Amino acid sequence: MWYWTKVLFLILLGAIGVWLFYEILTFPSISKLRNENPTTSSMIEYRLSEARSEGREPRKFQIWTPIEQISPSLQRAVLAGEDSRFFEHDGFDWEAIEKAWDEAVKLGEKEAKEEGDYDPEGWIPPMPNFKRGASTVTQQLAKNLYLSEERNFLRKGREAVYTYFLERELSKKRLLEIYLNVIEWGDGIYGAEAASRNYFKKSASNLTREEAAFLSAMIPSPLNVFNPNKNRKRVVRRQRAILRGMNSVKLAY
């Protein structure tokens, strides 16, 4: 019995070693992003592959633009909508995570009571669904650049590691610059300059506060929930909320 226990332990140890070796071997060179602009991202490649598999023509409209040429209004609007504490945290907004956990507990209790399955002594709350309310710009950037669309603990673990190194290797200004240039803003539309030209026929440097807030409102789901062609009223409602929050966002770089 002891012999087989040791064998199983060694097999497990070997499997962990192989996995760690693979992770180290495939770990992205984040430090290169200090001076090199990424030419693509995991998200972009996923969308291109998705289009091909569905028999559609792959689209990629992206114009890399230095942050100095992106309207400060758009920068503030994006942070107001996605990560208002961006300049205060180290990549993880623990206050937002705690809030997401509390909301998950309350929602779980409510659903359990409605289903008659709530026992305060032995009840275990559900894991919180960490959507953008708790996901920082750096976390979103890590996912966008390097990770698949899968949702599991392994991917969340990789996201945390990549987030840590992005924050350690890059300045806040550079993180925001890359984020604004690679995020999705519609079907085949990536980055602030492409979005600005597509929706407002102007450069990202010339966006008004209202236009900036409109673009920011789309970010959580530009293809569906906050697609202005499908749900313009939702986009406008979120735009109004973002406009109210923009004044409290300071660009501290």
C-alpha cells in the first residue's frame, strides 16, 4: 500500500513539474511591452478565428495611437466606467472584490430562500461572478492580450500572475495606453482611434466628453448588450452614468 502511495505521489509531483515547466516556457515576455507595441492579442486572434469558422470575412480595423494623441476625456471616461481606482491599486481592486463577494453572498441567500434550500448553519455561498465591477483595467488587459475565452480557475490563476507582472514591468501610463489600443469596440474594431473614426468620423484626439462617455459605455459588451446598433438606449443610460463619474477621475501619470 505504501509503495503505491509513493508511486502516485511521484506521478503527481512529476505532472506538476511538467505543468510548471510548460507555464515557464510559454510565459509571455511582458518587459518587451515597455517599448514594443503588441501587433495583435489573444482576443483579436480569437475573433478572427471565430469569423473564419463561421464563414465570415475576418475584420481587423486598428490604428495604434500614442496616449498623448488620445483625448483625455476618453481616458477619464474609460476609467470612470471600468476602473475608477486604477491609479490607486496594484492591479487588484480588493475593495471591489470584497463588494463582489458580498453581493454574491446576498444573491445566493436570496435564491436559496426562494428555492426553500437555505440553511444558515450549513449553507455555503456561491463563488462571486467577478465581472467588470471587480476586474481592473490591468486584469482586463492581461486577459485581452494573453488568455483564451475559457472560464475556469486555471485561467483566472494565469490572469492573476500576468496582472502582477504587467503592473511590475509597466507604468500606469503605458498600461492604459496599451489597453486603449487593443480593446474591442465593435465587430473587427480595436482601439480608440479605430472606434472614434468608425462611430464619430474623427480622430480620438478630438472626442468630446459626451462622445468619450458613449464609447466607454460600450466597452463591457460592444457586440451585444452595449452594441449601439442593437441597444442604443442601454448605451445612452450607461453614458449618462459615466459622464457623472468622469469629473472625479484624475489622470495621475
